[in-house]
Amino acid sequence: MRAGASRDATKRILKKIHGNIYRGVGTRTIYKLVLAALSEEKEGRALKQRYRLKGAIMRLGIGGYVFENYVGEILEHSGFKINKIRGKVKGKCAVHEIDLIASDKNNRVLVECKYHSKHGVYTGLKESLYTHARFLDTKSYFDVEYLVCNTKISTHAKKYAKCIGQQILSWKYPPNNSLENIIEANHLYPITILNLNTKELEVFLNRGIILAKSILDYSEYELSKKTGIHIKRIRNLQKLISQIIS
């Protein structure tokens, strides 16, 4: 339903997959069953793409650099100014490469991004600790620290972050304002939400196109010339994006 399925469509999907559910069934199995059932719905294609959001983020790339750029886009849409991506800051004891150097109306913000390309992995206390260690060493430069990750955050990390005042943005956390909530509410789906092949994905990312809806900023002719992708393919992608964000 969060992906845009109506209550009636949701009931139909539940009815279709119910017979394949058994005690101990894995979430990945349920996920695949739902994807198959979504394909049979009238608005199935767009629904299917939105439902695959978590997997789409995990396809941004193993290195994590694209994820940092993506987080920058999300934070900018949330009112932050991104001053530098992967910028060096001299702390009291060491020089640090900070993933994102940002600011809002009142604060200078240190943002550390933790990216995982596999399902079932938690971001834990270790990541929260090293983010805070960097913040402490650069406290003369920053006022607030953020840890942003594309997976769930562990209970220990949540407890520690709350104790020290560290802000966390992750999958399913904070409640009602988590990473996926912000993405869905503002249509900030990554380019990987589309069925792109490796070459197409590389072309778009090399031209700084990270958000799927950014493709709609160009005419089909302009984007085809810019990327070398056939105009018919561009037209189909733009149509799909319009359905996804509608």
C-alpha cells in the first residue's frame, strides 16, 4: 500500500500469495511472490518498481560513492545545503575525509554514509562509534553529526546515538521519517528503480543523473543526444517514471 497499491489490489495480492505461505517462509520468498502478483495488476509495472525501492538502492554500486551523492540529493530536498561531498577536514588529531559536509539554517553538519549492497545486513554500533569519533575530533568545525545508511540500524546503535545526540537516518528509522519515508513522500527514487542495463546506468550516473525524476527535466530528444540512448528507449523510461511518481 505504501508503494501505491489500492486496498482492493492489496487484498487481491494477499489472496494470491496466501496459499504459498508456510511456517518459517523467508521474507525473500514472500517478496518474490508479491512481485509476481503485482505484475498482474493494472498499474502493476509502476507499483512493482516502487515496491523494489530497497533493492534499487542496493544496486547503486558496491563502492558507496554513488550512495553518498544520492544522500546528498535527499538531504538537499530536505532543506540542507551540501557544501562538499567527500571533503577533507583537519581535526584536532587527524585529517578526515567526510562523506558529506552540509549545513542548515543553524548548524554545520557532518554526515557519514554507510552503504550495504546486500540484504539482511544491519548498520551497528561500530559505525555509530566511528562517526562520533570523527565528530569529536572535528568539533571545532561541526555542530551536528548524522549517520545515514540504507539498511536497518541495530538497537545498540540507536541507544548509543540517542545517548550522545547523534542523528540517524536509516531504513525504518526514525519512525515516520525514515529514509524510505522521505524518498517516497518526495518521489526521490534512485535511477536504479528503472530496469536499466549496466551500460545505461553507467551513462546516466556519469552525467550526474541520480534521481529517476531528473530524467523528466529533459526533452526526449535532448536526453537521447546527451546520453546516446535511443529516443524510443528514453520515451519509454520517461513514461515509466511519470507512472512511478504519479
